[in-house]
Amino acid sequence: MRYTVQLTQGQTCGQIPVKNRQGEIVYILKGNLNEFNQPIILTDINHNEIGRLYLDSNHILASYSVDVVNHSLVKVKKLNSRFTNLFYITRLNYWVEGSLKQGRYSFYSGVKKVANVYSLVTDTGLTWTCDISRPEDVPFIILISLLFTQWHTKPLLLPTFNFQNRISAPS
């Protein structure tokens, strides 16, 4: 299953659609991407809450939790080491490997890849795509991928130029 989220400058606060492979909106992300301490809520197209991502603690290392309806609370833990930079997802027993800064990482259960996420900056903004193998993992992976996007993406404020109104030199 493939899901695509397009983050544009105007969508940093409010509602962000999550589209399937056919381009249909299947989920909506609600919240403020600029505020790390505000929850991000995943709903279906009828605005029924599926899950939420929120800041669990704001100590030296921030801890985040994912709360999905009818499932146990899941935490995102960062394992720091000199040799690797790994993330561990509790309860699901998943680990995340790859480059968050480059926008390419994968979720693993043991040695089996359960999801692949990659980001691309286009003329309309940042777009990330999730290829998820198991339907029960969809809300977790979408919310955690949005968390990783928050951590390593700054809003792009690029100037716009209007080339039609150029000032011409006097003749």
C-alpha cells in the first residue's frame, strides 16, 4: 500500500490530506507542524480519529508517543551510539534505519522490511511517500514518518519573482 503526503507552505497548520496510490484522499492529518508540543491527529475522511502523535516528555531527550484507537500506546525511542543512529518503536518491536535528513529510511521487524519512506522536494513543496506492507501498521508509520519530517525539515520560504513586470532601461 502506498500513501503520499504533500507538505506545502500553506499546509503547515490545519489539515493535510494523505492520498493513496490512486490519488484519493483516505486520511487527514490535523495539527500544527510548527509546534512540537502540539498533538498531530490522524483521522479518516469522515473526521473520525484513528490515532494521534504527541510529545510525551520534554527532558534532555524528547520522547514521543503514538496512540492509535484500539491499540496499546507506542513510544518512539532513539538509540544513540557512536556507530549507528537507530530508532526503536516499542510494542511493535520495529526499528528504523536510514537517513532521516536525506528523507530515506525503512521500518524493520527483525530483518524483514515492513515499510519504506522516501521524501522529495518538488516545486509544490515537500512530498513524502510511504510504502507499507501491512494494513495494521498504516496509522503508526504515517504518524511516525510525520514526526521524522518535523525533526529534519525546515519550512521553505523562497522568494517569488515576477518576470513580466521588469523595469526597462530608458532609451
